[in-house]
Amino acid sequence: MNKRTVLTGALTVGALAAHAKAPAVQPNILIIYTDDMGVGDVSFLNSGWVATPNIDRLAREGLVVRNYYSAAPVSSPSRAGLTTGMCPLQVGITCYLQTRAGNARIGQADWLDPSFPSMARAMKEAGYATGHFGKWHMGGGRDVKNAPSITSYGFDEYVSTWESPDPDPLITGDPKWIWSPRDSIKRWDRTAYFVEKTLDFMARNTDRPCFVNLWPDDMHTPWVPSGPFVDNEKSWTTEPNFRQTLAEYDRQIGLLIEGLERLGIAERTVVIFSSDNGPNPSFERQRTNGLRGMKCSLYEGGIRMPLVVRWKGHVKAGAVDRTTVLGAVDLLPSLCAIAGARLPEGFDYGGEDMSRALLGTPCKRSTDLKWDFGHNRFYNFPPTDRSPGLAIRRGEWKLIMNEDGSGAELYNLRLDEKESRDVASRNPRIVAELRSELLAFWGKRLVPPAQARK
């Protein structure tokens, strides 16, 4: 296991802490965190251009939250926000983790500091068996050779991909890239592999509650749905390949559901299905249901994600919450409350306990959701999808602006979810209030020193 010198970041003391009693029976918690899936990729939300019958089954048997947001519009900060309950800029991860030189160039850490809160660690301390199966992308890979082990974050077991500190050799035949024709587990079989590992872990731990991350690397490109496509690189980002890859991904979610039923643990398992960020490519916004933006954009298409919560007998089947505004940074305090786990004290969390909403009672949040992503100038997508670098949502209002406070755009998402009408000039008071909040938020960013190297 890799060890390192711990980064000492400035942690703001927060008042948020959970002291919930453990419930009579602690439920299993299974977080399915799809990679690069837009809200238009699932047929329980889209207009029918693609079908996902097994994911739809989760939606029919659970709760759908229509206003749910990832912590960032790209992988690493999104995952860090979900894991820690903190805004990514406060943990020093603001873009996808890459080479040491690339991370240094944009002023971010090489890995998530394990001294920050961790959902798995909180659950482990509450008596859970903890497993991570799938993509990590919070440290390790490329030339970062000394990132902390995944066990440093509270996981008992793990299997992960190339972008991790200890990748599984069966899926990393090429140590320099995300996949290879030499992989023992082929690209098109990866989700099946992670589903099998998840079910095996839960089957071996039926005597205690389980907390599991199932983080596939579908629906991220390259889309290689079967062997004949390995050498056809031009097809790897095309719609026909996407459709085939999505169909297989959906099939595996169905096998996962059947596996939970077969093990007799479906009724005591909270299943959370979502995505880390918006899609790329978006196929002219088909994959965002017409929402503006995509991966790496702070417009809605980049950060508004599908969210399903299924807990048989506890969450009403077929419920749809159209009013609650929920974020990935809320999941740590909310799931700690549901599991009876203690929320680590002394941190400035980006979210709040929204467990009532997860269990089916719509509620109004008391905190704003905030985002940063000032790196989208590096990405080639339509100018109308290229957002400024900071965003905040308060109620129906969403303000987007540059890091210096300029370029403010204001949208009323209740009336204009596609962000087509900027109403900043007609609402100067709201703009001023939200701009002030965003500038204070930007002032909390952590610029980490260079991390220990080997």
C-alpha cells in the first residue's frame, strides 16, 4: 500500500455535525455513479430516443429527484465532492486529475487528501463493510505513483481502473492508458466485472451492513461495444456505438437488481443511481434533454444529473420530486443520518442533511449550492455551452459569473431551465447578493503545495 506525507490544508471549522442514533436495522448503501451520463441518456427522463428499461425499473420502484446536481462538471472534482461532502475547490481538486505537471499548471493537488472527510470512513466507523468497485480518479495514474491507497479513505476492499493508485491488472493491460485490447477483462465487459465484484462483496457480508461504491467507467468514451470495434477508432465516439454501449450498461444494471433480489437484500439496500457529470459528446443536446451545456460546463447540461433513490418499503415507488434542490455534496450528511453514522466535525461542508428528501419528503434547503470550473477554455465545444467559471443556485435563481465577478448571467430555472434568457439586467439586487456569495466562496479555495514525490 502506498504511503505519503499528508498535506496540511486549512480546514474551516463548520457547525455541521451529525449525532444520529443508529437505526434499528442499518441499511446497505449502494451508490451507482455512472461516468459521463446525461439526463437524456435514461428513458425515464428522455423523450424516447434511447431506451433503458432496467434503469427505468429502478425509477419505477423508487424516487426520482428532478433537481439534482453533481459537485462539478468533470470527473475528479465531482467524485471528491461526493466523497467528502465538501466543495471541490475547498479540497484542492478543481479539474480532472492528470500528470503532475498538468496538476501543477492549474494549481490543484495530485490526489484527494485522506485527512478530509470520507463517506466510506464514516460508514466503516458505524459498523459497515466498505467496498469500492470501478473508477476512482481521485489520485494515481499517469505519472502519479505515490498516491494514497484507496484503503486510506476507509474502504475494506477495492477493484479499480488505470486512474487509481493500485489498478487491477486484469483491466489495465496498458499501464499508460485507460484501456487496451490486451486487457484480460475487455472494455465491453468492464461493467459486468464491476457488477460481479459488487454482488460478491455484498454476498460475503450479509451479516453486517455494506457501503459500496459501484463506479463504472461507462458511459465515458471510448465506446467499444464488442470486439469488432477495437480497431475501428473512428467509431468510438459515434451514436451507433453509444447506443450499443448504453444497452449493455442497462442490461448490467438489470443483472445487479436481480442479484440483490437473489441475495435477499433488496429490501434492506438503499440504491442510489446517478452520474458524475454531463455528457461528451452531447449529440446536439439529445443527451442533455435540450439543456444548455455538457461535460465541463456549469450550464445545466454539465451539472444537472439523473437521480434515483430506491429503498423498498421505505421510499415510495414511482415518486417524483420536482421541487427539492439536491446536490452530491448533500449525500454525505444525508446518508450519515440514514445510517446512524457520525459526520466528521471541524469541516466546512458544501451541503446539508437532506435525508428527508432522499426518503421521499420534498424539502427546502437552507444553504446554496455552489460550483467552480474555470478550466473549460481548454475544451472544444460549442461557444453557447462554454460557461463562466463560478455558479450558484439559490431557490429558483442561478447566477453564473467569472472569478473576478464580471460577466454575470442570471437565470430563473423555474421558468427557463434551458438558460436561454439572461435576466441579470432586470434583477440587480439578486445579482449583487449572489455575486457576493460567490466571491466569498471563491476566496475559500485551497491551493495545495506540491505533494510528496517519489
